[in-house]
Amino acid sequence: MRLCELRDKEVVNICSGKRLGCIVDVEINICSGEVEAVIIPGPGKICGFLGTDCEYVIPFACIRKIGPDIVIVEIKEEKFLQKF
């Protein structure tokens, strides 16, 4: 699968049933060449609007299924939400 194909997929958390958004970036281990994590923008500042100051960094091991339209992950959202 190419990165551009992965970026078009929406991410859904099976623990909460919540749609987290679409993948915008990936972290790659330059020594092994493996994808370590996917990056998804966090929720907006005010009622989901006006940008965001955080992102979800989801380890590749937490991905349960990559389907034709969505990526299913199993995470505790507060644990993987990082401020920047």
C-alpha cells in the first residue's frame, strides 16, 4: 500500500466507536524502514472548529484492520493524544 492510499482512509476507534479523522502523516523507523506510527490531527479547539493544537500518534501495533475505506484502531484516546 502506498502512503497516498493510506492518507485517504478515515480512522475509527473500536473502543469508543469514534471517528478520529484521516491520517495526515506517518512515523518511519529509518534503520528498519518500518512504519512505527500514524499521525491524525486532534479535535478542534472550540467545538471541533478553529484548528487544533494536538494530534493522535497511534502506534502501528494498535491498528487492527486496514479496509478499503477505513482504518480500525484500538486505543485509549487520551493516552495517544499529544499536544504540540
